[in-house]
Amino acid sequence: MPRPHSSQAAPTRPSPAHRPRLNRVYAAIADPTRRAIVAALAGGELNVGSLARRFPISFNGVSKHVKVLERAGLVRRRVRGREHWLRLRPEPLREATRWLEHYREFWDARLDALEAMLVGTRGRRP
């Protein structure tokens, strides 16, 4: 079997320092309510009260979800008087997308090579 080209080399693992951040991002967006919060904040900055009114859960429930998003670095909070304003920080999502894209490219190359091999052997008969 031919050796893989450099574009087909096994993907490198993220550095140990990078892994916890990715883990927090993926854990944060695993929940549908948190994904909905991210989507709402993609439209612009919102205060916690107006964000909470969009969901059929308690204010405290939304607040707990926001804290998970904050720990993942996806949301930044700004306090202005008694109001807490939230803003989406898309950088961690970009990092997570780059990580996924790396593996997508790897598997696309592997599957293309498998397809080429299968098509090549289909025409041959022993």
C-alpha cells in the first residue's frame, strides 16, 4: 500500500494547553439552550434580563448557562450600573472551527485515497 502524502499525514493533536480551552468550548455549545444564547448574542450585545425573557426557563437558569459560556470564553460581560451586558466573543468558536476543519481535510484526503484505490481495483479481475 502506498505511503500517504504529507497532506494525508495523521493530524497532529492540539497542544496540552490548547485542549482544556477546546473542551470548554465544545462542552458549552453541546447544550441547545447555550447554542440559542450564542445565536441571540450573534445579533449584538444584550443585557441579561432581555436575554432571559427569550427563554422558557428561569432567570437563574439563563444566568447559569451564561456563566458556562463565559468560562468557555464565548461571552464577555460588562457591568453598567445594575445592568449586566453580554457580548459574544467569536474567537473561541473560530479556534474550534479550525480544529474541526483540520480533521475534515484529513478525512477527506483519506476517503479520496480509498475511493481511488477501490475504483482502481474494480477494473481488475484476479
